[in-house]
Amino acid sequence: MPKVAVVTDSTAALPPEVAAEAGITVVPLQVVIGARSYDDGIDPEASPDQVAKSLKDYVPVSTSRPTPALLLEAYEQAAALGAEEIVSVHVSGELSGTVESALLAARQSPVPVHVVDSRQVGAGTGYAALTAAEVVAGGGTGEEAAVAARSRAERTVSLFFVDTLEYLRRGGRVGAAAALLGSALAVKPILRLEEGRVSPLGKVRTSGRALARLTELAVTAAGDDEVDVTVSHLANLAVAEALAADLGQRLERGLGGRHVPVSEVPAVLGAHVGPGLVGVTVAPR
């Protein structure tokens, strides 16, 4: 293991093979379906598809952050393998208590821990963690990796639309978008992550218009920069694939030959956005 280890959480939406190749340790959040708790991204009983089905069937679904003890265990394992520093990159502290758990665990860690609040979610956090891993692989220090992760996250734009704001409202994560609740069932709210919180950008009447609006916003966010782009969804694959194909063409120069991956959001995120979500993350390199 390098002298600096990188840790993140399951909201970062990193495919297992990508995390393994980058040497990133992923700590799961908890997904509670009915009366049973599962490890996000590990237990098949809490897959994104199962979460979507449970929500549609009105089965209670909730989530919880990893405990400080679980994060401390990850830090101790990294130290035992030779890490002298740790960079711990996590979902926005405005949306989850995971950063707080990491800070508590860092106090007891056998090696210094640089906790990074990405103020992002999903792929936005994932790209920040990958950036930290790239700096480490290049011989950078823990502090340098943490600074690079924060910088990448600050420049990343996360946009999405949902079928309804009801699920975000239930979890208390809708923030300023609460103003849209009155007509949420009749529109597709367009949202973005701003200062770590969910904020409204507008509303449209159909999925087609929402898709077009999301595309234009993503293209504007990318500008002329070299970017990474990810499209995510929950139980809305066809629309997500259409968005990815369109962005792949419109942002061809900025992508530099890289494709636009499409993936379902982690179950722990799906529990708060609900079926029908389509999102796009634009991360300048």
C-alpha cells in the first residue's frame, strides 16, 4: 500500500473494480428496508432495484451513516498495511453525517487523517476520491491529495431531475427546493447541488423537456474544459442512456475519447431521490 491511503464511502458510486484499481477503500452506509438494515453496495438485498421496488410498494426505506467505529476500523487497517497518512473523502456534510463520523474516527486513528467534505454526492464525490488517489499514485502527500480532492469537487457540477420531490422531502434533504413541492406531482423538478445542498433550477412538464434542459445545463457547465461526465439514474435506464449518448456527442472534444458511463445510483442515494431520477455529473479535469 502507498504511504497515503484513500478512503471514501458508498455514496461515491465507485464501481468495485474502479475503486480496487485506484486503491480506494469504500466504507458502506446503511440502507434500512422495512425493519432490516443492510450494507450499501455489499448486501444484494439492498440493491438499487430493490430500493426502487420497495419505494414503489410503500415499504419504509431509510438510511444511516457509517459509525465512527466502522471508519476507524478502515483507518486502522490502512495503517496496519503501511499507510502513514489517510485522505478520507466523503459525501456532503449538508446531506449526511458521514463527515462527522470521519472526524470523530480521525481523532483515534493511529495515523493522521485528512477528512475532505466533498460537498458533493454520487459521482461528484467519486471523482474527488479518484483525484486524491491520482495524486497519491504520483507521489503526493496526504495534504496535497486532500487539496486536490477539494478543488476537483468545488469545480464539479451535479444536476438531476426527479419524478417527485416527496422522497427528498421525507428525508429532510430537499433544502431550498421546498418551494417546488406544491406542484411536484405535476412537473419534473430540475435540481442541482449548490454549496453542498439541493437547490432548484426550475421545473418542466415532461421527461423530454427535462432531458433537454439537463443536456443544455451540462453542456454549459462543461464549457471548453476537459471533463469527465457520468450519467446516473434510478429505474430510468432508457432516459439515462439517451442523455449519455447525447452528451457523448456534444462534449466529444472535452471528453478526449472517454465515454460517458451510465449507472444506477447507490441504494443509499436512491432511497432519498426515488424511482425516475436521472442525473449528470460534470467534473472538469
